[in-house]
Amino acid sequence: MRSAPKLNPEYVIDVNGAKKAVILSIEEYEELIEDLRDLAVIAERREEPVIPHADVMEDIGLAQAIQEGRNTAVVGKDAVLKALE
């Protein structure tokens, strides 16, 4: 999870000094909008059933592929290029 964005707001005030609007950089604004969209998706999916990671891995066959990958020697780029010649 990423931390909350660091904001550097500037305020527009009226003649009495009351804050009426906020000015943010485009980057700060876009980060806030992205975070709001992410939160909306989370809220929409709150009632969806949760599938354990291990079940998903098993269902798509990655658990076995990962295990097989652990048992496979890692070869360097030069060895791969030589084998392709």
C-alpha cells in the first residue's frame, strides 16, 4: 500500500480571510483523483467473495509452474544466445 500523497495546497480566500477554494498542482490533483477511483472500486467490491491466493494459484496452474521454476537452473544471457545459434 502506498502512503498518502504529500499535498502542498494553496488557498483562495475571500475578503474576510475565509478559505473558498484550493489550488493543487496537476500532479497532486491527478494522484487524488486516482486514489478516489481506487477507493470507489474497493467500495463496490466490498461484498464480493474473497478467494485465497493459494486457490487462485492452483486454479491457474501457477503453483506448479513456480515450483518447477525453482528446480530449474538459471542460465545467463550468453548461454541462451549460444543455444539459439
